[in-house]
Amino acid sequence: MSVIYILITISIIVAVFFLYAFIRAVIKGQYDDDYTPSVRMLFDDELKIKSNNKPIQTIKEKQV
């Protein structure tokens, strides 16, 4: 029977810790932006293509 009391106590402590962590994250604004992450995956390929189209400079061009 004493094991049940220990398990209940530990579970309440863990629950309070997770509640504190959640409230702290909400206050700091971690969950404010819901739109950008869902759209970022749609434009990720375009950003990679644009960054790959940069002209390559030769050694002579860098020295000038």
C-alpha cells in the first residue's frame, strides 16, 4: 500500500513540473507563430534553388 502513495506523490510532482514548463513556454511566446512553420515546408525547395544559383567566383576575380 505504501508503494501506491509513493507513486501518486511522484506522479503529482512530475505533473506539476510539466505544468510549470508549459506555462513558462506559453508566457515566453513559444506557441505564438502557428502559420510560418506550416508554410516554410512549401517554400523550402525554392530557397535552396535560389541559394544554389549564385555565380562561382574564380581565383582571378577574387584577386581583383
